[in-house]
Amino acid sequence: MNDLSPHRASAPDMSSAEALHPKERRSRRFAWIGMAASVLLFGASIVVLWHIVSGIDVNELKAAFTAASLRQIGLAVLLTTVSYGLLTCYDAIALKQLKLHIPYRTTALASFTSYAVSFTLGFPLLTAGTVRYWIYASKGLSAGRVASLTVIAGVTFWLGMALVLGWSMLGQAEALANLVYTNMRLNQLVGLGAAGSVVAYLAWVSVKRRVVKIQGWRLDLPGFRLSVAQILIGAADVCAGAGVLFVLLPGGHNISFETFLAVYIFAVMLGVASHAPGGLGVFEATILLALSSYPREPVLGALLLYRLCYYLIPFVVALAFLGAYEVRNRIRSSRGAFRPDESESTSD
């Protein structure tokens, strides 16, 4: 009887391992399909972008790039600052949900640098998570806590996007149809779907506490009040980010900000789906196609300025902050190493 018990105990393990193989094969298959779709989307966008840009006059592009007024650049920098400031609230909300007390200066540093780096390098779960862990680990946060924080921050972003998209598509369905040559009813349907998803999510988290479990990893989702805060902050951030490009567009385009929001969100969503760093190429191609009825050189000049204001400058500042943070930590650790031991001083 005792000899047989080990074999009986191991049998379920073998069957469960065998049962996992089809799931693993399906997950790998879906991963390859997703990767292939991202590559195809990125490749198609590069082809479209090249087709659009190939006919552009370089001298006119230089003139369009330098034609932005100081007022436009000042507003773009201001809105960029507002957007990144709101991004720090993403981490603050996530920390509140996780019941973690971290000083805001640490939260602001971790949030700003992680987003500035991930926006430029792409792969946000990896890059943003790594930067966050680098900073939050010194405050005692584990890798699992940082992963939970990153996921909650991502939920904030997508909830805000969905709310703004629904509002824009419903309120500006006819203007969007005229701009991008789509059907007004289809625009309204997309808007209803986006708005309905936000309402459904709020109802879902309001009924009871919702928990996400993935292979032993557990995440408690925010309740109704924090979810409303997530949606409002995410929506404000999206509007500020869209405002950066909107104020840089050349005058006389006659596009309302509410209409432009939908175009901007679709460009961001396609950029995220492509997995290209910062949606590079995909974002520009989408904007240029949507605004194809306007001169290409001024729009492309505005896009280049947008990249400079919203991506490159914050990226450089973030690298400087991270370098200063590391130098400060090294100095503090070296001071601690050379500090005389209290026991030695008392014995003397």
C-alpha cells in the first residue's frame, strides 16, 4: 500500500501536465498571430507613410517645421507638462488601491520617467515596469506589487481613452464622417460601444469587489469611486496629449478639437497595436491620412514638432532624472559605508 501511494500521487500531476499542453500551444499560436498582425500593421503603415511623404517638398517641410509661433510652442510645452503631470496621478491612484504609502516625489519621479522612457522605446509593460521597479524597490515594493501598479495604471489609460472616444464619436459623428469619409451611423455605433464599455465596467466593479487572477498572481481592481477617478484623470490626460498636436497644427484647418480627438485616439490605438516605439510611423500615417484634404507639409511639420515636444524632450529629461537619482543613491551608500560604526566610537 505504501509503495503504491507515490504512484497514485504522481498520476494527477502527469495528467494535468498533459492537459496543459493544448493550452500552451494555443497561447503560443495566439502570440505568434498577434506578433504577425503587429508586424503587418507596422509594415503597412510605413508603406503608406512613405507614399505620402515621398511627394513632399523638403524646403516646404522645413518652412512648415519652423513656421510654428512662440505661442504655439509655448502652449504645446504647457500641455505636455499638464499631460505628464496627470500621468503621475495614474501611479497615485494605483498606490491608493494597493494601500501603499509612498511619498509623492517618489511617485512623480517613477511615473514621469517610466512613461517618458516607455513612450519612446515602446514595450511599455517591460520598459515602464523596469523603470518603476528600479525606483519603487528602494521603498520596499516587490516586483509583484510593481506589476500590479503598472496594470492598474494601464486600466486608467484605457478607460480614459474609451470615455473620450465615445464622447467625440457621438458628438461629432457627422463632422468625422465628412473628414475621414466614413458613415455617420457607423461613427455613432463606435461611440456607443466605447461609452457603453465604460458604463459596463463601472457597473461591473460597483456590484462587488472584482479580482483578476492569472497563474497565481492576484490583482484587486479599484471600486466605483476610484474607477471614476481613473476615468476622469485618464480622459483629462488624453485631452491634454491631443491638445499638444492640435495647437501645433497650422491655422485655417477648421477642425474642431472634439472632432480631432477621435482622429488622435485612433492614431494612438493603432500605434499601440503596432508595438512600434511611440507608435512611430503608424501614428503619423494615420494622422496624415485623416487630414489628407489639408496640405501635407504643414501637417507633417506639426507632427515632427509634436514628437519633439511630447516624446524627445521628456525622454531626455527623464534620462537626466534617472542619472541624477542613481548618482544620489551611490553617494548616499558610499557615505553610509564610510560612516564610523557606533560600537567602535563608544569603545574609544
